[in-house]
Amino acid sequence: MKQSRHIIEKRRNDIVELLHQSGQQQVQTLSEYFHTSPLTIRRDLIELEKQGIIERTYGGACLKKTPEPLHDFADKQAIHNREKELIAEYALSYIHDRDTIFMNSGTTIYQLLKLLNNRPINIVTNNILAYECCPHLGGELIYTGGTYSDLTKACHGDFATNVINQIYANLSILGVNGITAENGATTSNLQETIVNGKMVERCTGKVIIIADSSKIGKTHSFTSAQIQDIDILITGADADPEELRRIREKGVEIHQVSSALPMAL
């Protein structure tokens, strides 16, 4: 039976997490751990090696690079702040009354949430700061609950994903740590990316990534969305033009914002 993309991505993310913990793993050990065939594990390792995350060794694999350090919310908020505000303002054009929207955590999402107070929409989020931004939301503010992380100001874990599994949204707007044409949208936190992936999977409409220009061309350890699952990318004017060209060739609609006028590519 063919496995869903979400199951495959979760297993690959879990493999990377195990490599973070142990440094190296054998194919047979991973096969037994995940209750799947060695051939399936080898396919996973080949794909992870293509993404530049791991290096295959004789009978197994190890991490190829040291993961970038996680920064807390306050640190991220101070970086590219004006650009994030402009990206959030542009993203408003995709939000309509009575929409049900998945939104995750992150500083660009925070800027967007601040613009949504009083709007007659439903927001489903793991972002603990959502009520601070939208105390008088015209629709429902639905928290996923889950295990709280002070680092990201968000909730993750099985409880959060189980709640998302009961909901369909007609729009998903997500912040990410990096995006490339080859590896899609990625983050540095396994639990965060599992929630993000579920918000993509349960969306019946457009999936929009909002990311400042520094995120374009970067790949982190865990996949939130394959590039073919992303409909729109909204970013800043200083984003790497070559990477944007490659992303656009994959079918993603791209909009860049600046202090002057937004540009569509």
C-alpha cells in the first residue's frame, strides 16, 4: 500500500532527529525501529543525502552538517522587522471574511496576526501569542493546545496534531526558517515541522509561505512542505533572485514586497 507523503516526511524527519541524538545509525537498526524494510530506509537516506542533510556511510548514515542554532522569538523579532510588517500587509489580500485559516508560529506570522483583530474569520493556530494580537477576533480563535515551547511561543506534539486532524481549513499561511526549490519549506525544529506539515495536509485551498528575504535559499533539517505543495510565496525585495527563479519554475507564485510597491514574479 502506497504511503502518504506526510508519513514518509515524518519518518525522514524522525531519522534526522535520531541522527542528531546518536550521530550515526545503521540501516538495519532504522528498519527495525520504524518497522519498515531496509530498502525503504535506503530510499529515505538517499533523499536526505540529496537534501544535503546526511551523509551515507557503509551500512548506514551520519549527519553531514551541524544544524543551525535555534534562536528564541525575541531574537528573531528584531531581525528584518519592517520587511516582515510589509509581507504581513501584503498577505492580507489573500484573507477573506469567513475564511478558516491555519497559521503557525513565528515573527512574520505574529505581524500578520496583529492585522486580523475584529476580522470575521476563524483562525486555527498553535501560536500562543494569537490572543494577544486578536483579542476581539470576529470569528473563532481555535488553539491546538499541546506541549508549550517558550523558545517558539507555540505548542507542538501529538495533542496539537490530533486537534488539527479534526479540522479542514480553506487557507494555510505559514512562516518557515528556510525555503528552496529543491528542498521546499524547512525548519530547525522537528516538533514544529510536524505541526506545519499537518497544516499543509489539512488545507483544502491555497498554501502560502510568508518569509523574509534572509530565508530564501536556506535549508534546515526538517521539511514542513514540499515545494509542489506550496502555492504562493511572499517575501522581501532583497531575496536571492536566482533561487526565486528556481522556485518559480516549480510552479510557485511569488510576490516580493518593498517600501515602494509589491512586485509579482
